[in-house]
Amino acid sequence: MTGDSRRRRPPFAFRWFLPGFELALSVTLVLHWMISVFLPGAWISKIQLIVPALLNFPAALLGLARSEVVPRGMPPELWRSVTMPIVGTVFWWIVGRAWEALAAARKRSLLPALTWMDLLVGTLLMIVFGGFGFGLIVSSDREGTIYPWQWMAAVCLLWGTFGLSIVAARLLQVSLRKQMREASGSLRPEA
């Protein structure tokens, strides 16, 4: 085969893996909780309902965590653990695209091209969640036991880091695009 007709192995599809894994984990935890409610003597924990909501915490910005939107007769934790993973797939998909863009930039490729909307979401995640998580850690009382706010700080820092990866990928693409333009401009014959 010639060099032009060689098929390159596609990069790992983070944009599909991350949301898929997040949804599978959330469904597994919620289903286990729902089944264990009806089995006598089964291990029941609200952590099974809290983890899907925490993993998809940016969806809380869209108002899904408010008590007014919970259907009557449904536990709020169950509502959040069912709705937030569905909405959260958008955020996981954006993070996956950014990770693909970071991997592609090593090969000097601009695909997938991140948009200004991706940059906006990444910037908001980085500033809001990173700042909130950092603020929670700085204002802590420094005791040895784990409190709920420490879980919240960890989740916020996680999403702040995801936002940073989105911003870094976009800035890397802008820099790479500029280098490619300069390189193509220097190859043009002068008239």
C-alpha cells in the first residue's frame, strides 16, 4: 500500500465512551438500589443514589436539583439520580471531544474541532466548579473525618479539571492552527 492509501487507526472515541460508561454506572447503581428496596435484608444505601447525581453535578446548574421539579411521591435523591445522568451526558460528551482533540493534537490534527460553545462550557466548568471546590477546601475545618462537603469539593475539583482540559484543548487547537497557517504561508512561492 502507498502512504496515501494507508488507513490510520482512529483515535479512541472518548466522546462515546465517557457518556456511555457514566450512563451504565448510573443505571447499575439506581437499579441495584431499586431492587434492594424490595428485597428483605438487602444492603440499601443512599450512596447508590448520590453517586450518579454527583458524577453529573453540572446538570444541577440546569435546575434539576431543585425540590420544585421533583414529582410528588418520588424521593428527591431518586429523581436526581435518574434525571441528572441523562442531562449530564452532554457534559461528558464535551469532555470526551476535548480529550480526543488533545490526543489528536499530538499528531498535529485539528479534528475534532472544538467550537466556541465547547470553550464556553469548559470555561464555566473551570471557573465555577474549580473555584467552588477550591473555596470549599480552603474554608474547611481540617478535621480527619470525611464530611459531605468534602465529597462535594472533590466532585467540583473533578469537573473544574475537566473544564481545564476543554480549555487547554481549544487553546492548543488555536495554537496549532496558527502554526499550520504560518507553515503553509512560508511554503508559498514568492512572485
